Amino acid sequence: MRHRAVSPNTPGLFDGLLTESSTASTPVDNLATQAQALRRQLHHHAHAYYTLDAPEIPDAEYDRLFRELQALELAHPELLTSDSPTQRVGGAVLDAFAQVKHRVPMLSIRTETDTEASGAEAFDARVR
């Protein structure tokens, strides 16, 4: 059976090479391990971004990891956990930010992953 080499501190967690596993495990076990590693990495990067104001990876890479976890949880609902990044919005924010009450609710926008000029143009066209 093959599984991906995993290091929880490595950006692009699943971009690594496939390696032979020395122990037998079921595909569900591998998927559970993959989902757990993605949750751990996403929590780490959300903390760095929201709490420390020190992002370590580009937004597009975070979004790719997030979508990978979403797809796993959608295909295998038994892997969904209450602490999954897919089950919350945002994260803890810096204490330096003053709280603001908005007259109109702040709603989430669609994630834009096109980092080329065409992505900016498409976003501009949507918001206009």
C-alpha cells in the first residue's frame, strides 16, 4: 500500500513524493491521517495569519489545502470533526484591532485563487 510522506510543518503538505508503507493500513485510515494532517496544518497557518499577523504561505496555497480538506470531508463525512477549519469562519484576531459594529453584516466573499491579472479583473467585475 502507498501513502504520502507527511510532515506537519511543511507547506504544500501533500506535494511530496509517494513512499512505500511498511505497515498495512486501510484506505480509510490513510484518509483519516490525511484529513488530520490537513486540519493541523490549516490551524497552524490560520494562527500565523490571524493571530500573529505573520503569514507563512500565500493565500492561494492555504485555499488549496482548505479545498483538499473540504473534498475529503465531503467524500467521507465520517472524517468531519467539529474542530475542522471547514466548520468555522476566520480565527482569533490581534488584540490591537478595535472592535467595530457594522451596520450591514460583513459576509464572506468567494475565494479567488487566480493570482494572475485575470483574477483581479474577474474579481473587480464581480464586485462592480
